[in-house]
Amino acid sequence: MATAEQLSGQRPAQDQTIVEFDVRTDEMLVNMGPQHPSTHGVLRLVLRTDGEVISEVSPHLGYLHRCAEKIGENVTPIQFIPYTDRMDYLAAMNMNLGYSLAVEKLCGMKVPEKAQVIRVIIAELNRIASHLVGMGAYGLDLGTFSPFLYAFREREMILDLFEDVCGARLTYSYITIGGVHDDLPEGWVQRCQEFLDYLKPRVEEYHTLLTRNHIFVKRTAAIGILPRDLALSHGCTGPMLRGSLDRSQGDPEWDLRRLEPYCGYDQYDFRVIVPPFPEAPAEAVLGDCWHRFYVRMLELVESIKLVEQGLHRYPSAQGSHRIEQPRVLPAGEAYVETECPRGQMGFYVVGRPGKDAVPLRVRARSSSFCNLSVTDDLCRGCLIADVPAIVGSIDIVMGEIDR
Amino acid sequence: MTSAEVVGILEQKFGPRIKSRNLEAIDPFVTVEPQDLVEVCRFLKEEERLRFDILNCISGVDYLEPDPKKVAKAGFEPHLEVVYHLSSSRPQGTPPRVQRFVLKVILPRWKEGQPGSLPEVPSVTSLWRTADWHEREVYDLSGVFFTGHPNLTRILLAEDWVGYPLRKDYEYPLEYHGIRGR
């Protein structure tokens, strides 16, 4: 594991990426994206480079801006749910959940137990699907194609399960204000359990394919080291932050499911993944790309456990799957953050003082937006070839950043 | 620590410079004048008892009823709010829970009442790096000028975009570089 000076965010002295040039090179601006395959959507990075070494990265956003916040203040909360789908489209259920919780907090609604159990099952399944894509796409960024195919094979099964509950495969609008749109269909619990039994042994295969793969470790270990304080200052959350925390230094288990439980997460048994990992390869340094990736992989296993507990609770859960929401929003404002696959997604809803069905303001605090803002600090001094590795390890979804 | 205790500590330190407080709100908040913002934020971040070292979100909220028929029952005077959602990286209590706090700055919609000149708030980028992009976004969409920001440019919209879309009186453009708007 890492030494103290490595933990402080300094690159190790023997780092092979520090290239010495005996030829004078000119500074050059290189455009990466917005159509570059490794930028995960339409992100444009302008790299200021000296030969192969990067001196500055400036991300240019906004190519996918669809004025979601402006739309939010012109439609009722229930009409806005489909727009939240299109924010983080890889974890649309989690987006639905975040916005629903914000409106429910504003209205003071109490959601029945059954709806909460379904929400946990569905949100965690979507977290699995999202982390699978994160894993597969990260392999793709680093030049290996096969993990992507395996990840999509498994994700396909989750999409089939989602199709059974709501009819959609990408933009679900299933979790809605007051609960979930429909109850789980007959036999769904059984099918979901079968899927989990299928998935569990596969996780080890992914570790063999990527986590312990020599080339993968070479490309990710000690690359893009994010110190804890920089992560907090930039508001990084989710696996990005947890990959930089250190349990042995007394850092908290920074996961809102644990620290600010919603949907009854405090009654579930799960582990918050915080390094150090004894099984980490010797080259890996706390807060590097490898740690961020590995946190995601372990969270996937925890989500499987959570879904299983949810399935176990579902048959005996009390109440309905949905309650009616008030016709008008009360005055006041509510801010709710939930733990989405990419970090803490916040929704801030302001009701009009002269009660109305349409909110005065809807604000989405995007986790990827904050996570991406740290790219410049991470990429300085690394090679151009490391940029896809670093940006991939942040696991961004542009739909959520640009909204 | 409850929000009331946080407000107590703030009022003890700053006295009347804490303009107003609302402890009955769902998320209790205090308001400060723009010129006191950085000092209050620094205290919130660095005071040992508080340690609000994470800036979660900066939002601009435009209070304006554009429809003249509805102004009478809108229930507010036209103004602009910049809302800072803070949290602490040290969870407290048993079981540990996230500590949160909300700070607001209330601004006129236009500086000195002149449409087109943006109201000003000092930037908090020196305290939290999150503020960099968030302030750019609020400037871009809500039209608030953050003085002292290192690079206050539009972030989501194009550099040559006209207007601030999250203002309630924003008029949708008819065309942009030959693309029809409606």
C-alpha cells in the first residue's frame, strides 16, 4: 500500500509518467471531444499540452443542456418526473427517487412501507445496472472490449426486469411522487431473485477480467490521485469521494444511505465501502483511479445484498404502493440529497407562497457536475493517454451535468 | 447540533449582521447581506464547533410574478435569492448524521434598479472550490454577478448567449445564429 507522501497527493518520484524531454517542445492546445468516444457523451476537453504532458485541462460543458430547471418551474412535479429520467439516464430510477423525495419533503407526505421497500429494490437494481455500465465503459476507455459485453449482458437482464415493472427500458418514470407507479407484477420477485443468483458468481469474473488484470492495474494504479481534502473542497461525492477516504484515519462512512437514511435504509444491513483495501495491488495509491473503480465494484455486491433484503421484506410490507399527492404545493422550500450511483444528487424545490400546483423553482444539484470540476487538478502533469483513464474513473454522465 | 444551535452561535458572533432567521422552515436558514457573506461563510467553515466544510449547492431563485394579473396574490415582493446549501464532513450524534445548514443572500433583481445591470455578490471560491462552477452556473442562468470570481464566464450556455434564462421575465430568443427559436 501507499506511503505517507504518496497519500498527500504527490506523484511518487519513480513515476514513469514523468517524462524527460531533451528536445524543446511547443505548447499545444488539443481538443478532446465533444465526439471523442472516451468522453462519455458530449464532453469537450481542451488540453494544454507540452509534448505528451498536460499542463491544463479545461472542460467545456453545455452540449446537452436542455433547460431542465426552467422546464421544472413551468410544469407540475408529476409532469417533471420524466425530465428527471433524462438527467442521469443510466440511473433514471435514482433520479426519479431524488425528485420524488424532495417534493414529498416539501408536502410533508409519509410514504407507506410497501412503496419504500419497492423503491429500495428498484433503486439498488438501477445502481447495479449503472455500476455495470461504469465498469464496462471504463474497460472500453482503457482499450479492452470484452468486459463491456459481459456488463451489458447482465444489464440487459435488469432492463428486462424494469420493463416488467414499468414498460420502459431506459426512461422509466416509475418511482413517482407518493410512492411508485404500479405494484410489482406477479412472479417478479421470483425472477429478480433468479437474476441475483445468476449475477453473484459473475462478480468474481469481472475481478479476474479487470480488477486484477495486469494491464488494467498499470493503467489505473497511482494515476489521477485525488487527495481527500481536495475532494471535499470540490464537493466530490459518491465513489469518487469514498475512493479517497481512509477508514484507518477515522474518516466517516460517507454514504447518505448510512448518514442520512431515506426510504428506511437504516433498517437494512449493508457495508459502506471505504478504503483501505488489503487486497489492493502494491502499486495502487489511496484516491487513484483503481480505488475509485474498486469502490464501485464492491458497492455492486452491497447493492445485491440490499435488493435481496428488499425482496425478503416485500411480501410482508404494509400499506399501498402509492398514496395520493396534494393538489397544490405548499409554500416553502425543501432540499433533499440522495445517494445516487455517481454521488449525491440534490433536488431543491421551492413552492410558491400563493399556493400553486407548479413550483416556483426546481434546482438539481448534479453529482457528476461537482465530480467533473476536479478534472483539471487530477490531469495536470499526467500524459494525454491518462486523460481517458481519469475521466473514465469519474464515471460521468453528461445528461446529468448539463441537465 | 440542531439548526437552532448553529443560528445561536452565528448570532452570538455576528449579532445584527445576521439579517433574519427562519427556524420554522423545513430546512432552517438565515439571511445575510452580500458584504457580510464571505466573513459569515468563513466562520461557518472554520469555526471548530461548526465546520461546514462542504458546499453542496448554490442556487439562484428569482421571485417575480411576470403576469400582471397575478401580482396582487403572488405573496412576495420581486427579488432575487442566492441560496447556499452547506454540510459538514464530520457527521455528529449516535447514530452519526450529516449536519446541514442553509444560508441565503437576498438581492434586488437588478443592481440599483436598472434592468440589465446584474446584482453583485462576493464570490466564495476562496473557501470552497465547488463554488467555482456553481457560481458560473448561477451567473449563466440566473444573472448574478459574483465579484472576485477568477473566471466568471457562461458555463452551460454558449458564450454569446443573450439573457438569463432562469429569470422569470426571460424572453425566449426568436433565432440564434440562423436557428429558429420557435
